[in-house]
Amino acid sequence: MIATTISKTVFLDAPKDVVWDFLTKKDKLARWFHPAEEDLKEGEAYTLLDQHGDMTRICWGTVQEMRPHDSLVYTFTVKPLNGAMTTVRWTLEDAAGGTRLTLHHEGIEQAAGEAAFGMLSALDAGWDAHFARLRAEVKETVPA
């Protein structure tokens, strides 16, 4: 279902190893996405917490594949999906002295059923906001 896959690309002024840490390390995830209980590890479950409230679980899944500095794949769900899993795929590529980071978030239509369009819209807007924060956080990390 390519028509319902969220695909986004951002160019970041940082090398791939720095961007990788923002995708996988709990302290860096908290700066642009959500606080994590621990660093992401291949084959293990992860939990991200709501930073605006009582630090309850907001999204979770299992890390399926980690190819350091190149790609990351994990299952992903949020409370409104009632545990139905989607898949998030990240690809990191060298780009003119920085990193091209691409996200593909798929399986939303199957997971959300009749509520698919509303969930696609909410996740699409959410990823936009997270990418903006990621860009700002990466910029602060890399010396000018």
C-alpha cells in the first residue's frame, strides 16, 4: 500500500554517526522525539514515553534491524492503534558533507482500519514536527 506509506526526507548538517545516535540513543531520542527507557537494541522491545505528562508509555515496538549508520527498522504502535503494529524504516545516506535521512512509515492503513485517514494525518503531522526538532537539535550538536 504505497499510497498510505508516510515517506519523508530531511537533510541534516551532520555525519551519519551523529544522526545515528539521535535515532538510537535514549538521551538523544528525548531531545527530538520522545524519552526512551533505554537505548534501542536490535531484537529487543523499546518504549518511548510521553514527555508532556506523567511519562506514560506513548509508543512502543521491537527493533527488527540495526545496520549502524545506514538503516534502522522497528515495529511501532501508539495508544490509538490498540497494539496493532506498523513499521518504521530509517535510511541514512551521505549527502554533500551531511546526511540524508529518510523515513518510511508503513502499515498504518491496515493497523488503523476505518480510522486510517485520521491516523495517517496525525502521524504525518507528528513526523513533520519531530523532523523540525531533529534538525534544530542536530544543528546545536555539530560545531560550526
